[in-house]
Amino acid sequence: MSWRDVMCGEPREGDVGRTLTLAGWAARRRDHGGLVFVDLRDRSGLMQLVVNPERSPAAAELAKEIRNEFVLQARGEVVARSPETVNPKMPTGEVELQVDELTIVSRSTPLPFQLDEEGVDETLRLRYRWLDLRTERMQRNLRLSGTAVAGIRRRMEELGFVDLWTPSMTRATPEGARDFLVPVRLQPGTFFALPQSPQLFKQLFMIAGFDRYYQIATCFRDEDLRADRQFEFRQLDVEMAFAEREDVLAVLEEAVRAAFEALEREAPVAPFPRLTWSDVMARYGSDKPDVRFGLEIQDATEVTRGSEFGVFANAPCVRFFVAPKALSRAELARLEELVKEWGAKGLAYIVVDESGEMRSPIVRFLSEPELEAFRAESGSTVLFAADESRAAARVLGLLRSHLGRELELVDESRDEFLWVVDFPLFEPDEETGGWTFSHHPFTGIAPGHEELLESDPGAALSQAYDLVWNGWELGSGSIRIHRQDVQQRVFRALGLTEGEAKEKFGFLLDALQMGAPPHGGFAMGLDRFIALLAAEPNIREVIAFPKVSSGADPLTGAPSRVPREQLEELGIRLLEEPS
Ligand code: ASP
């Protein structure tokens, strides 16, 4: 005998009269004095079982024992429900199974939470993840993830990309995070690093002549966990030889569209807009702008050069945007708190009230041309930042996002994909006072900008690009350096001695000397992309077995202590016993 003839969600009116066997979980059991109703659930849906003591006394006796989440097998006849008991909300709602034989296949202890319960504590959900994953939400999310990834894979294969595997135990790859290290028993005192990305391996594939590589790669980064960040995550990792930037962007646009199409949704129209980094930083104060609302930033550095308001006159850069509301004193005080948290010294503003009058402590210092430049409609507020240009952009960018949400200016019906291109090659390294890479050290330099490496590193642009969806960065990539001498100059500009560069990246430098084609690629964070597709605010809702924000896994209890002998074998002694 097979376990089941059809899935629970399948029987319809046309099946009336058939004798069928179903198997699944007891989602709900109702006892109506004699008659017992059970909603039997499997991945396809629910089917109502009716156990009638007159029809099957043995089944009725057993049915008394059924509790939620017991696994049952039931054989019986599909019958039409009487009109008043038809449930139009259930696809199987016109029929029910009159049970002749019932088996309790597997029992469940009392549940830590009910599957239809709202607001269950997340740690509890994760501790009993196998139950949590039975909920409609988690079933939907993980299936959506599977469907989207399958669609992406199919498209990548159609486009001639080959799926190649790269090691998880390797050397550090500099993507800007801390490494997870793996101690090595055979050589105590040495460590593998878990890859922050397959970056160097995929470049080696290009040098090796594979031409088009992709992989759904797991990457490991030791960073503080957040709503959109886990220690380990998946990327659609791509690399192409003899490719220009536009070739790479077109492939990624196809991958994104493939995911939408696999989910039977309208795919975003390609090509996505390309905006330069300097443009988005100036207009949106962010390298991942949400362009579903306005509040565009404007520059007022010129007009405030001779200002009597010292803060403006002396700042390297003055910028502002106009919020479409005359903000109250209390609202402005709260915003001032916020910008101080973000590192600004204060918040200059001008409120234009309903009568068009400009109210602000700074108005009396401003000249006619200044006031003219800031004139906004009645019922609005002009908000300023006066600082170094990066700092001014950052604060106004955060303020813009905050007010976009707060004032409900975001048009949620829109989906905006865009590319940010022409990033700077380096950014200031706060810690060392030197330069650090904006993307990673293998990123190509914008044509004609090589000379700036030595003369003005901060002004050099790169060939990096980011993909942004509704204000979320989905991933980054670049055309790479394929010349050994240029790669060495970049290492030097980053403060690496020749010895250090050789020690860390000698294999790459060697490979770049043995026929390296021009190449470039991209990596898209899949978990974030899928969370957005699933309209989930947190990537933990689309990952089967995630860690909580402390980094722990409530399910398995990892990370855990290990026996002393195991550490000794690895040549490790602890400075402190874990608490
Ligand atoms: N390796 C990069 C990352 O993980 C992506 C790339 O440059 O292809 O962000």
C-alpha cells in the first residue's frame, strides 16, 4: 500500500465518490459530540476529514487521541459537503473525506507554540524551527526562494555560464570584513579562512579560460548581525572574460528578470538606469538611493560663500533639501537629535509656514540671494547640512530616507532598480589615515585614472558598480585589473609592501603574468534579494536555519565549547574559558 493516492490539497467536486488515501499533519481537530473533524495538511493544502462513529467506530475511537501536528493516514470516500458547510476559502472546500480507516502514523508532544499563533518569540521559533517552517509564511518564503533561485540558474545556463565550485577552506579574501578561521590539525598554528567571497578563484577561472562562470556561492563574513546580514549568506557569483561593464550589467539584469519571471511576476524593464556615484551622492546623499520619492538634495555652496551665517560661510560644502511639511519645533528637535547621532554638529533649517513666512533662527543672517535660493512652497521645511562633502551627503542622505518614510512619501507601488557606476577607487581609512579600497583591491581603475594612483589616489575612479533595488544594495561588481604591474601599484597605494603583497596574493600576481584576459564580474546577495521579493523585512525569514542577532543558533546550540582534547589536537589553548 502506498502512503497516499493524492495530496491533501487536490480533491475537488469531480472526485466525489472516489475512495482515496491521504496522509499529512493534523492542522486542527474539532470534536462535535461524536463527529470529529480534522483538517489534514501537507505541502499542497488542507483537506477536511470527517470521522463518524457510525461509519467507522474504530477510527472514531482513535480520533479522540489526535492532537495538533500528529501525522495521520486516512482512507475514505470523497463526499460533497452540504451547501451550508461549503468553505469557499479552501480550494478543497466543496468536499470532505468520510473516513473508513485511520492510522496515527506519528505523534507529537504538546507544541511550544501553535502554527497559526501571531507574534511568537523569534528565539522560540528558531529553537523549534522544524515546526516554524511548517507555517504558511515559512513554506511560502522558502518555496519562493527555491523558485527564484531555480529561475536564475536556468537563465545563467541559457546564457552559457558554467557552474563551477570553489573551496570553502582557503586564504583570506579581502572584502572588508573579518574572517572566520579554521584551525588545522595537520599543521597546528595555521589556519584556513572561510571565503568572504570566491573573488580570486573566479578571476583564476577567467585566466584559465572558462570565459563565463557562475555559482550560487556561500560566503562567510564575521560582522555584527543585522536585519539584512548573517555570518553566512549566498551570492549569485558571476565572472566573465573579454567583458565590458555593459556586458556584465546586462547579464545581471537578465538574472534579476529571470527571478521575477520564475515567480510569474512582471519583470522590471531592462536596461535599468545607470547613475554615477557622484550624481547619486549629490542628489540623494547615498550610494544606494531609494528613488521612489523626491526630497532631492541641492547644493548651496556657491550662494553661501560670503554668508553672514558663519556656519555656512566656513563650511567646505553646504547642501539642503526641502521637506513638504512645515515641521514643528518638537519634530525639528527630534531630527536634530538624530543628525547628532549621525555625526553632525547641528541642524540648520528654515520653516516656511502656511502663510509663506520663513521662520528660523538663521534667517536674519541670510542675504536676499540666499533666501531666494532657499525659497520653498508654503508648508515646507528647508533642511541643511554644512560640512565636508562626504559628511554633508551622508547626513542629508540619512535624513532624506528618514523623512521619506516618516512623511510617507515612498510610493510603495513602484519598483526601482538602478545601477550606480563610477565609484571612487579608494576611500579614506579612518583608522590608518591612509586609503582603503571602496570595493576590493582587484577592482579596475577608470580608463585614464591610473596616473592618479600615485598623484591623487582619492580622485581616482574605479570600474566598480552596484545594483540597487528600492534603496537596498543587492550587490556589487567591477571590471578587474588584469595587468600585474597595475595590480602591484594598487597594492602599493593601499600601503602593502611588495613582500606583503607577495605573501598574501602571490598566486594572483603570478597568474596575472601568464596570459590574463580582461575580465569582470558581479556578486548579488541572494538572501536580501529574496527577502525583498518575499516582502519580508528580515533575511532570517527567508533563510531556513539562520542565527539570531547575537550570532547564536538556538536550534543546535551552536556555537559551543569543544572538549579540551580536541583543542589540544589543534594546538590551541584558551586564554579564557567561555562563560
Ligand atoms: N567579490 C565581490 C563581493 O563579494 C563581488 C565582485 O566583485 O564580483 O562583493
